[in-house]
Amino acid sequence: MSYNKSLDFLEMIKNTSSKPAKPIEKKEVKKEIAKKSEINEAKTKPKTSADTSTKTMADTKPSSSVIAVIDTETNWHDEVMSIGIALADAKTFKCLELRYYILEPEIFVGGMFDSVLYIAKDATQLKGDRKKVMKDIAKYLKEKGAASIFAYNARFDYGHMPELSDFDWFDIMRLAAYKQYNKSIPATAECCKTGRLKRGYGVEEILRMLGHGTNYCETHNAVRDAEDELKIMELMGQPLEAYECARL
């Protein structure tokens, strides 16, 4: 029988097709499973404080450069009848704009200082009922980026306007009445052990100490008084951070 190359070729194909595939080692299977597990874990693993520290610092850093100083006047029934707002630069305390609200029907009751209600002609003036006014104030401050409200003897204004309690409130008097913060307080002035003046720390007296004029008198118009309270902050020269101790 003569030699046939075709037979050898067919035999080779037969042997190759019947040869069992090389079994996958268990070790390799375990490695593949472990690798997939690590990938899934990395995707679902919560970020640590180190991972989010940069974002957290950026999110919590104050971005507002504007503050609001507010003053109110009340009627004979102790209801707010007018509100003055002095919007200011948070670093220089320079006034940026004025806004003045007159509340109806509270205004019709009358009050001790209703004779000076309409002297603030340079301020943006608005009238309305309390609900409308408070809603407008909150919207106005948020649009301007003013998250902090300052007032002299702020407890009074804060207590009369609970609708604005979502804002951060600070009392200017808590710095102005203390010699640690107000360097214009005379060394001869009577002070408590805490450093607070025993008497004479109203807006009039403090502004006179700060050199605003020995004959200065409050007008008791809400927006004019808001300007004066802002002027106290400017003349004292304390940075905004110092008022943290005056937070309500």
C-alpha cells in the first residue's frame, strides 16, 4: 500500500478535535472573582472624609459679601409699623442700598415716632400688609445674598419679626457696649467686670463716642436708624468674624 499524505492530514484533524480542552485552574477562577469583587467594592464604597475634604471646605466657606442691618419702629400696640434695611458690604460696612417698608393697617394705629415715617425719600419705599412685606423682605435678602441680619439690641427686632428667623441674627450692641471691642469708650467710663458699659450705650451715645457728632440724635425713622447702626459697625472697625460672639 502506497503512502498517502491525505490520510495523515485527516488523522491529525481527528486527534486535534477529540483532544480535551485544558481545564481552567481553580486558582485562576478565584483570581478573576476577586478582581471583579474589588472593582464592585470600589464603585460602591462610600467616600471618606479625606476624599470629600476639599468639597466640604468649598461648600461651607461663606460666599456672601453682603449683610443687612435692620431696624423697626412699632405702634402704640407694640406692632411693627415700619422696617428699614441698610444693605452693606460685608468687609467695609459701606452702605450699598436702602429699602423701607411701611405696614398697613399697623401704621394707622399711630405711634410715638409716626411723625417721621415719611422722611426717608432716598430709600426704595414699599407698602403692604405684614404677610406681603415679610415675604418680600425674605425674598429681597436672599436675592441679594444677604444671609446675615444685624441690628442694635437685636433681640427686640428678632422677637418682633419671627418670619425672618431662618436668617442668622447678630446684635451690634454686644460689641458696641464693650470696651474690648469699642475702643472709643472712655477709660473713665463705668463698666462692669465683663467690660460692658453700665449705662449710656444706646445708639445715640455710642455714635457720639465714635465721633459721629456730639449733637447727634436718633431720628427714630426705621431706615435712617438702620443707617446709623451700620455706621457704628463701620466706625468700630471690627471684622465681621468678631460678631460671632453676638450671634443670637
